Amino acid sequence: MMKQKDVEQPLLLKKHYHENCPGCKVDQAKELKQDVTIRNLLSIWMVVLCSSLPIASLYPYIYFMVDDFNVAKREEDVSAYAGYVGSAYMLGRALTSVLWGIIADRYGRKPVVISGIISVIIFSTLFGLSTNFWMAVFTRLVLGSLNGLLVPMMAYCTEIFREEKQALGLSTYSAAWGIGLVLGPALGGYLAQPTVKYPHLFPSDSFWDKFPYFLPSFIISAFALAVAIACIWLPETLHNHPPSDESSEETEALETGRSGADKVKIIQKDGNLFLNFPLMSSIIVYCIFSLHDSAYQEIFSLWAVSPQRLGGLSFSTDNVGNVLAITGTGLMIYQISLYPSLQKACGTVRIALITGVLSIPLLQSYPFIAMLSGFLLNLVISIASVLKNILTVSIITSLFLLVNGAVEQHQRGAANGVAMTSMSVFKAIGPAGGGAILTWSQKRMDASFLPGTHMVFFILNVIAGCGLLLMCTPFLRVKKKTPSEQFGEASPIH
């Protein structure tokens, strides 16, 4: 053992770290296996949660909010207008994600994260104060445009941890994202219209009666303010010394087992992201499932509060909040305790395929669940919602791993910017398209083929089926790794 220690020690001393470089400090922590800490996991959790809460908090009450704006001429049209509000955020994000990725690669992950959180504080508050349809659409559009924090965080999760622990980082990311997409609606469901639900705390004819949807937005803004303060101590993973620095190249060569010449060849080869087919194929599949997920999230909440005569569940915002809170608990347990093990055992692509196939019959059962009532309805839809979100988050997490594993660190911010832009375009289509299709399906309750909401869930399954087909070879390609990168790992991409 002493001889082995003596051999290893000189190798460690050859690695050169710049004293004032935050990226080098992170690399040192990874070298010493001090990267998996509560602080790092909690940082990812808080920042991602801060981004996902405002996206999803409006789901339980957007139907009622749009109805209060009096823009829909018929009850069946409310879902379509609600879809436009949901799409505005994603459209704004699609316009600026590449820019935020480039900024994150040049100036660091931390500045982009903090500026994104500040945008949440401001525009989430303004959305809650919306008095008409167009103000709601505008505030969501600007929030999406300025909130670029998810782009660097996708790269951050793979950079803050050593390679064999990257699945844990991205699992934490997707767990926080999934929890936000559930706790957000829970906040919206419990806190919207407080003068109706809690008249002893929020009297009528008060500020809360004039702005019945402000309270959940205010709570999210307050949480974002706390996260912004905490991010002052967020570790920066980007190196601030010139990439051409000889010692830096030597360090990276030692870490990856490549020579400096090999490193230059790899950078030249991977210079054009759009010629990186493992990246592009992963992004395309990612976009398909993002379209499916955003359409599902919008449709589920609108379907749940729709009247039973239109194939809905006639749920109140409280009922929707209860279901999604239960879903969030199940997601948290699954992502933290089960997904990393399943990903190692099955492989990244295989687990996405398996969960994608299982989601199809589950989703098609939703119209039959609507035939139930009372406690049984709440129980069955809660179980179905937990399972559906677990299956979806497994797919999304796997695609995160594929996208980030397809590029080197110097391109990861830009690559995630391209992925976020592409995904946001599809996610902008999802809520608007989902709301329009739900409106159309509710107008054909007596059709002979797939009547009512049977049609809308069938269309969702068609989208999922297309994503599953594209996930198979030869379309989806996984970046091949060098022997030194593959050593000791069960995942096909890490």
C-alpha cells in the first residue's frame, strides 16, 4: 500500500490549479471527492425549484383567472385562452435561451443564475397583479425571456460533481424540477382566491379580493428573494484563466488521459454543435417529450377543473392542489432514492424507453378514471398522477444526461442553450395546443370514434409514441467515450 501511495502522490502534484480560479477550486474538491455535499445538492434544489414554481403555479387557477378576464365567449373556449397564457412563458424562453447559454459560457454560471432569480422576483409578482388577459400574457412572456437560469444549471449539475456522480446531480435537478411542477400547482390551488377559501384571514372587499391570484405569486417571489441571497455563496464552476494556458491543458490532459494535441483535435471536431449528431439527436428527442410533458401538464389541470358534463373531474383548486401535492411527495422519494440505482442498472436509454412504453396505457386510462366519483376518484387519480409523473421525469432526466454527455465543458452552456431554446419552442406549442385540443375534444362528446377527452389523451400518446421511435437506433446516438472515461461506470454515456 505504501508503494501505491508513493506512486499516486507525484501524479497528484503534477496537476496545476490556479489559486484564484473558482473552477479550479471545484476541480480540487472533485479530485479530493469532496464534491457530493449537502450544500451542493441544496444549491441545485433551491435554484431549480425557484425556476419551476412560477411555471406551474398557475395551472390550478388559470382556468378561473381567464374566466374572470371575460375574454372567452363560451365556456368551452376558456381552455384555449388559458393555453395562450401558459405558452407565453415558453415562447419568451425560446427567444433568449441561446443568448443566456453564451453569456454563461463567457461570464460564468453564477451571474446568469442570479439575474434569472431576480426576474422571477419581479415578474412573478406582476403576474399576480394582472387585471386583464394581455397583462397576464405580457408578464409571462417577459419572465420567460429574462429567466435564463435553467440553461447554466443544466451544465452546472454535471460540472459540480465528478463524473461518476453526475447522475446524482442531474437526478437532483430533475427531482427539484418535478417537485416544483407539483408544489407550484399546490401553492396555486391552496392560495388562489383566498377571500373565498379563508374569509376569516382575508376579508372580502380587500386587496386580496381585488387581486385573487396574487398570493401564490407573492409567496413564490418571497422564496425567490431568499434563494437570490443564498446564491451569493453559490460555487462557480467556470474557469477564469485563459483556456490556452499550458498548465491548464496539462491538467485537463492528465484528468482525461488525453494529450494536448488530442484535446485540440477534439475541440476542433466538436466546434460546431449542429454537426454533433449525438447532441442533436438527443435534443430532438428531448423536444418531443418536452412537447408531450407541457401539453400534459396544461391538459391535466384544465381537465381536472372542467365540469363532468364535458368529461372533466369537476375538481376545485383545492382538489387539484391535493392531487399534485401527493404527486410531488412520490416524485421526491423516487428521484432521490430509486432513479440513480435504476439508471445504473438499466442504462440511460433503456430506462427512458421502458418508462415511455409504460406511460402510454396509463395515460389512455384517464377518461375511464373520470367515470369514478368521491373518495375512489381522488385515490385513483392521485395514484395515476404519481405514476405518470415518475415515468415522465425518468425520461426527462435520462435526456438531460444524454445532452450534457454529448459535449465537453467548454461547450456545455451553449449546448444547453440550444437545447433549452429548442425545447422551449415545443413547450410553447404544448400548452396552447393542449388547451385548443381539449376545447375541441369537449365539443365532440357524442362522437363515435374516441369521443370527448378520449381523443385528447390519444393525441398525447401519439406524441409519446413518436418520441419512443426516435429514441431507438439508428436515430438516437450516444457519444462514445475513451477507455479512461468509461472506467468504473455502468451508464452507457458517463
